[in-house]
Amino acid sequence: MNDMAPTREQREAKLEGMGCKRKRVEDARFTQGKGNYVDDLKLPGMLHGDFVRSPHAHARVISINSEKALKVPGVLAVITAETLKTVNLSWMPTLAGDVQMVLADGKVLFQNQEVAFVVATDRYAADDGINAVEVEYEALPVVIDPFKAMDKDAPVLREDLVGKTSGAHGPRKHHNHIFEWTVGDKDLTDAAFRKADVTIKELISYHRTHPSPLETCQCVASFDKINGDLTIWGTFQAPHVIRTVVALIASLPEQKIHVISPDVGGGFGNKVGAYPGYICAAVASIVTGKPVKWVEDRIENLTATSFARDYHMTTEIAATKEGRVTGLRVHVLADHGAFDACADPSKWPAGFFNIVTGSYDFPTAHLSVDGIYTNKAPGGVAYRCSFRVTEAAYCIERGMDILAQKLGMDPAELRLKNFIKAEQFPYHSALGWEYDSGDYHTAMKMMMETVKYADLRKEQAAKREAFRRGETRDIMGLGVSFFTEIVGAGPSKNCDILGIAMFDSCEIRLHPTGAGIARVGSKSTGQGHETTWAQIIATEIGLPADNIKVEEGNTDTAPYGLGTYGSRSTPVAGAAIAMAARKIKAKAQMIAAYRLEVHEDDLEWDIDGFRVKGLPEKTMSMKDICWAAYNSVPPGMEPGLEAVSYYDPPNMTYPFGAYICVMDIDVDTGVYKVRRFYALDDCGTRINPMIIEGQVHGGLTEAFAIAMGQEIRYDETGNVVTGSFMDFFMPTAVETPHWETDFTVTPSPHHPIGAKGVGESPNVGGVPAFSNAVNDAFSFLGSTHIQMPHDFWRNWQAAKRLGAVG
Amino acid sequence: MIPGPFSYHRPSSVADAVKLLVSLGDEARPLAGGHSLIPMMKLRLATPEHLVDLHGIAGIKGVRRDGSTIVIGAMTTQHDLLASEMISKSLPILHETALVIADPQVRYRGTVGGNVANGDPGNDMPALMMTLGASYTLQGPGGTRSVVARDFYQGAYFTSLEPGEILTAIVIPAPASGHGYAYEKLKRKVGDYATAAAAVVLTMSGGKVATCAIGLTNLSETPLLAEEAAKIVIGTGLDEATLKKAAAAAEEIMSPAADGRGPIEYRKSVGGIMVMRALKRAAARAG
Ligand SMILES: Cc1cc2nc3c(=O)[nH]c(=O)nc-3n(C[C@H](O)[C@H](O)[C@H](O)COP(=O)(O)OP(=O)(O)OC[C@H]3O[C@@H](n4cnc5c(N)ncnc54)[C@H](O)[C@@H]3O)c2cc1C
């Protein structure tokens, strides 16, 4: 060996594989304005479509008159439900087994519902056109309060379902009822409550909010009349699913449908489902023979495409007087709006809400969920969330704090007492999940030591005394949250979308010079897949990450995948990538053995190639193997070096974390200040710590926004009153607190690289931390639970109700 | 979010602008920074057929001293105000207020003239101008006139501007040296209009308030001058009881709308808090 040979550390560093804080390769274009988003696409002759929307939340559509609109210069067509009926597309199936109007068919069911689609030569003409369409409405009584939706005399919202006593998920109890979903052992749980020393019961609401990607939902549809090919560029988190949905509902051959997600500016669940804009653009292109672009504006995004949450959770916990939890009972009233357009795996009407037992060893639990219709926008999607795990985490983390308060126990101590213990994994929860791994006590204690939890409690006690003496108008709250997520949907035994199992896929093709391309079934909407996927491959097969190009989002070239949402990319696609890489490595080993003239079993892997056991100087690098794969493979072996893997995960993964928020609230104005926020995440193996940190920062910022003010609110007549960023709380850098991040590593035992997923953890765990901080601050004044969002005026109202002001 | 059709005009003198406004009639609107007008046009809440852009007019931008007054040209941007040394020295409350208007992007475009002429109760400058005893120079088909800020605001988006008139300058009597000042604004986030805001300019003498003016933003259809509250504090050392009395007097004249910033009761209550905090801070600054 010559002296200049690189050290092992240098060889490893050169790969920039797993564990490396590799700079994001996509940022070179994003930070220079050179991304390629849907709205950047300009095709020759392209037309623009825009919607006439309903000003009413519930009304009969008496007539639609397009005459004047068609006279507006540049306006070419006005598409209505009647037009769509000719191609059988006036309604479309939702992912949740319901159907949804594409354009108002006889009536409208929520404000800003799509009524007609105006197609014009430019955006301006389209907008002038929609202002010239005359629609006559007859207003109908509205249902806005979910608790009134199932009143006996509540207006009938879905006339198309009249007389249908059962839906996609079983029997319907009322004309505005969608489904009831129950899990767990009712009798055992009821018995636990009868025997309990202490019980709590609280209605914990998670208000309606909205994922708000920087880029709104949009598409360009282009139908080629000669070949019969339909190409749709769109902001899709799951392009393959969109292709299959289009094939099924438009009866087009799937090979003639090309769905392309170019760069996507954030998704957060907003871009999973199918929206009327996609259908209308496609139909308009088929009708006109020209490409048609549809781009949603911010108000449309906030008010019409899918919302999130709107879960009203009546939560009961039974416990012994020592603070051991003995039972959990939750009933959820789930407001889905006008159509059940949840983007959940098909068999899960309430997503994975049955993770609601959280991080605690509940011997028994029972859950029931009633889904209902109201005159609000349809949904709801999983906003940076694995299908209702966010709601579940909020429910149990608030519940545990309320229980601690009733027991007179410290909330951290109550959690430590009830955690599932490290030795109990794999752990079977009372509501049916098998938690793969965890070490909750270590994480919790690390959090408590880092922030000096005991000292904070002492400071809080002193502050409370000072407040009582009239020396300060500030109250201090500590918000503890310990969440367990369930991500990586999912195993084919229980997860599918419209019958397609929720596997994911990767195809790797290596080139002769030691480079290659990986095509993956996931779709980055900002998570940095081009960076991290290459890192997995770099570590697995010993080629520098820089040599691996990652491509996603084109259904013609990428293998079929179910897309990116629910923190599933790393648990599922990430596993497929590792498995495809391992297939390549196995072939590479045969090539190396042949070239080194030894038996395969005499070779061992060494960072970036193989070496002969016991003869460290006899090596063959992966780079050389790539070359050999194209000219001197063993006799009988096919040349080339590529592999594809479709990965059906054996289980979900269960990331967890310990968060704490320290907050001060001025009771006179309700203004809060987040003094400190510490987030410890355990997402198993860490592929790129810098990207993880970025994900945590982003997710915590969303959690902060949601808990402290971000809300889709309706007035009693069904008008959205938070339809722009003036009123829908989107924090700027000024409002956003400083985030401290930390970690432990408990690898997933069943995942090929032990990774669990992290993108959504901070949103899931963050919301309860903020809300618990506010609630903890007010608790000494005699309150048990204050509903979110905790914006200034609501904090002031709470202070006033509790006698702390005026 | 696409405005209706309009034509664009760019006159090079105030006289030409006035002529255009007169000849084009009701469907014409002056355009300054566009940061109130254009959002309304994008929502089609405003659909002017003609925009008369004031950016081509020389001589209505900038800050100058004229005897005992400070004259601010209508087309001076919020950013220009922040950059002006004269403002920081003589009218520091203007600097303080400009800093809590919107965000840097908006402040680069938004003008002081547009802010005070707009007539939106959410704008921060109008209450301040009332507090400072400013007057506006208006030029129209009938010539030039001066209207004091305290008489200018008549209702939401309804001012004393006559058809064809352009606001060319704001004239502010320089406050006494050693005056105390504060603008206290409660808002939900950067870029938001006030939930409640109070402007205070006062002088102290022997530990007591000698003169005082208090303005209120976004607590009624128009900006307000809280005269009774100001009277209450004069001659006092701003003890806790006086502050509370002043806040109560100010709350008396508030009639905010209930909106996303909070219910009426809350907005009035924090309006009172802003008055107390502004008074205290102003007094602490007075020399
Ligand atoms: C996101 C955002 C946040 C904001 N937050 C705040 C805030 O917190 N506080 C605040 O005070 N403002 C706020 N604004 C408004 C901003 O300050 C505007 O710039 C200002 O209100 C208007 O000034 P302009 O120059 O942009 O006027 P324009 O929008 O051009 O005009 C406003 C109106 O005044 C008329 N006008 C303008 N100039 C004259 C003139 N010289 N003579 C006669 N009429 C005239 C116009 O015809 C129009 O009707 C915000 C704006 C935005 C977009």
C-alpha cells in the first residue's frame, strides 16, 4: 500500500453516505429561482381555466347563464356539471369511498365550491369570464356546528345519499352521518372505568386548519388528439395513484396517461387527493384540444382544497389513585365537510387514530368515531401527519395532563410512570398495533435533565406566588409532550389505496464509470429526497452520493409507488432503495469474485468495494466493478448492473419524542412568548442529520402556528372568515420561536436500515406541547382545559373567565 | 385574485394628475404605492377603470423642514421615513410607527400620502397625524387647500378628499424638544393591522404631565383622538389610578368591529392597555 492511500475515514467521508450532513443537492436550483414548478410550464397554445365559485354554503343552483361570459374577449368555453355529465365526470370518487361533485350538480354544499370552469386564452380573460357568469341560487339552511349535524331536524345535505342506510364504512345512523368506526374492547374498558379510583372526562377539540404549502394546487393537462395520450403535470404527492384514478374514472388506457410531478413547492397532505381542478383541466383539454392550465390562488387553496383535523374528541381516562392508567375511552365526532374526501388508506375511515393510547401501557381501551357531513369544504387530509396520528397524539397528551392535574401529580412524572418499558417491545397496544421499538424513559429523562425540569417547576411556583401578590401580570406554563407516531403506511395486510397495496419502489441503474440513476416511487415536495436517497445508496454500494442521480415524479419512468405523505417515504421507499441497492451489491460481489479469482464467500465488503478476506491488498472497488459489469461479467451472467425492488413493509415504524415548551403569557393582552422549546426526536437511524433538523424546525413552526392561531373558521352562515394569510395565522420569522433539537437513536428492528421517518414528528408532538404549555399556565387559576387555538384574544378570554383580568 | 381591466396613466405634474382625475371622473383613482389599492383590486372590491400613477410627479417626495414645521411629501415611502435623520431627530414617533407597519417589502413601496389618504381605520399613520396636530395639503381643480388631520376622517374609506383632489404633502408642527412619545401597537403578527394601537405625545414638567395628546388606531370606523383621556392625565404624575381612568375614558369612545383580531370586548380592553402602556413609555422618555 502506498503512503498516500486514503484512510478508511477519508474513503467513508468521500461517499457522503448515511449519517453525513450532506448539503441538499436540490438547493442549488431552488435558491437560485431555477426550480421547475407547474406554473413555470408554458406550452404552445396553452389555455387557462378558473372557477366560478359559490358564495353560499348551502344553496340550490337554479340556473347558470354563461352567455355574457362567452362574449368576454378571450373566453372560449364555460364548463358546467351538465357538460361533465356528457363524459360521466360530474361526480368523482374520493379516496375515502365517498363521491364528490366536480362541479355543482343541482346544489352547492360549501362556500367557494366549484360551480363552473371558465376556459380562456389567458388568466386575466378567465377571471373576467368568471365574473360574467350569472348564477342564480336559492339559499338553503346551513349546518356548520358539527354537534348539530345529527339533530333530528338538521337539513339534509347530501341529497344523493337519501335512503342509503349504509356507506363505504358500514351503516349510517342519520342523513348527515357518514360512518361509525369502533375499535377495542368495550366491556373490558367499561369495567376498568367502573373500578377506577380516578377518572377524567373532557371534550378535547382539534380545530379545523389547513396545510398551506408555499405553492398552491395546480396542473396543466394536455390531451393529444392524434395519439389519444393525456399528459398531466401537477402538484401531486402521489403521481402514480393519480394516473390510476384517471384511468379508472375517465376510462382511458393507463399506458396513455402520463402523470408528471415536477418540482413541488410543499405538500403537507394538501396535494394527495384529487381535486375538481384536475378533472376540469383534463376535460377542457380534451374538449379544446389545447393544453389547459389551472392554478389555484391562496384564497381558493385555503377555502376549497382539503382542510385538516376538525376532530372533536371526548376523552376519558381511568386510573388508580397512584396514577397508573387502567383504561382509555374516546369518542370522536369527525367533521368531514360536504364530502368525505379523507386521504386515508381505504380501510381506515379515521386513519390510524387508534394509536390514541400513545406511549402508555393502557391495559384496555375503546374508541368510536362518528364521521359527519357539514356545509364546509371537504376533506380532511393528513396535514404533515400519518392519518389522524396528530389528532390522536393531541388527544392523549392533553388527556394525560388533565389526569395529572386531577391526581395532583407532575405531568412528567405521570408519563414516566405509565410509559411502555423498553423491554416490552415489540409491544401490542390495546387498540391493535404492534409497536416495533422504543425507549421512552431514556428520552424523557434526557429532556428533563437538559432543560432542568425541576428548576423550571420551582420557578413556575414562585411566579405563581408573585402573580397572586400582584407583582406580575405574566403567567408561566410548561408544556410537556411525549408522542409516539405510527408511520410508514403500510403493510399490504392492512393498507391500500383504492385496492392498491401501499408498497413503494426503487429502480437503480449503474453506469460503467461508477455513477448511476435511482428512480423512486416517492415524490419529494421539499424533503430533500435527491440528497438523502443518494446517501442510502452511497452507504449500501460504496459509490459517492454525488455520483447518484435521483429521479422521482414521472409515472412513465419511475416504478409504481404510492407517493410521499404520512412520513412513509423513508420507512417504505427508503427500504426499497436499500433493498434494490443490496440486489446490486450481490451481483457486484459475483463480478468481483470472478475478477479477483476467488469464491464469492471469500470476499468481504469494505466501505467502497470488496476485498479478499485475509488479503487486504486484494480489492476491487465498486467503481471498477461498474466498469466490469459492462465488459467482463462471469460466463452465463447478463451484463449490466441494475435492480428494482418493490418493498411491502412487514410493519409500521414508530418514531417518538420528548418535547417541552416553556411559555409566558401576559394576561392583560393574552400575548404569549415562547421562552424555550426543546425537541428530542428518535427517528431510528439518521440518514442526514441536517435534513432531519430542518424537518424538525419546519414541523415545529407549523405546530406552533396551529396551536397558537392557525384556523379555518366559519361564521354561523357558513362564510369562511380566515380565508387569507391576513387572518389565517402563518408565522413569519419574527413570530417563530427558537428551536433546540436533540435526539436518541432506537433503530427500527424490521427496517433494512433501521430508519423510521421524521418529517411529521414535530407537527404531531409540537401541537400538544404548545397547548399543554398554555393550559399548564392557566391551570393554577382553576382551569382544566382550554380549547385551541390559543391566540391572543382567546388567552385573554380565558384569563377573564378565570377572574385574572377586569 | 386577478384585477379587472383598467387603463394606466402616468402624469408628470400634480396639475396634470388633477386634470386627468377630473376628466376621467369617478372611475379614476390615484395610485401611490399600491399596497392598499392593488390588493383591493385583486379581490375586485375596487374596480377602477383608470389608475393615475403619481410616481412620475417630481417634488412630492421627501422630508424637509419649513420653519417650525416638518413637511413630508405625499409620495415619501415608509422606508424613506425610516431612513430620514430629520424624522428620527424631530419626529421619532413617526420612525417608531413606520417600523410596525407591515413588513420591509410593503414599506419600500407604501407611501405616507397613500397611508393617510386611504381612509382605512387600520392604517397606523392617521391617528398619529391627529395626535401630532398635522394638516394635509390638498390640490384639486379648485386650487390648493389645507385640512387638519383631525377633521379629515369621516368614515371607513370616507375622507374630506373631494373628487379630483390629490394629497400632496403632510405638514406637521415640530413637537417640543424633550417631548415624550410612544406608539403602542398590538398585532397578531408582522404584516397585520392593529388589534388596537395608541399614539401618545406629551410633555412633562416637574414630574407632571404638562401637555398630552392621545390617538387611537383601528378602534373605530375612523382614527380617534382620545381628548377626554388626555385631559385626565394632564397635571398628574401618571399614577396607576390615573392611568386606569384615562384608559377607561379612551375605551368609552372606542367602537371596534369584532373580527379575527378578537371580539369587541377584547379589542376595547386591550385598547385601554395600549393607552396605559403608551402613556407610561412616553412619560419615561420625556426630558
Ligand atoms: C400585507 C400588508 C400589510 C399592511 N400592514 C399595514 C399596517 O400594519 N399599517 C398600515 O398603516 N398599513 C399597512 N398596510 C398598508 C400600507 O401601509 C399601504 O402602503 C398604505 O395603506 C397605502 O399607501 P400606498 O402608497 O400603498 O397607497 P395606494 O395603495 O396606492 O393607495 C391607497 C388609496 O389612497 C389613494 N391615494 C394614494 N395616494 C394618494 C394621494 N397622494 N392623494 C390622494 N389619494 C391618494 C389611492 O387612490 C387609494 O385609494 C399593509 C399593506 C399590506 C399589503
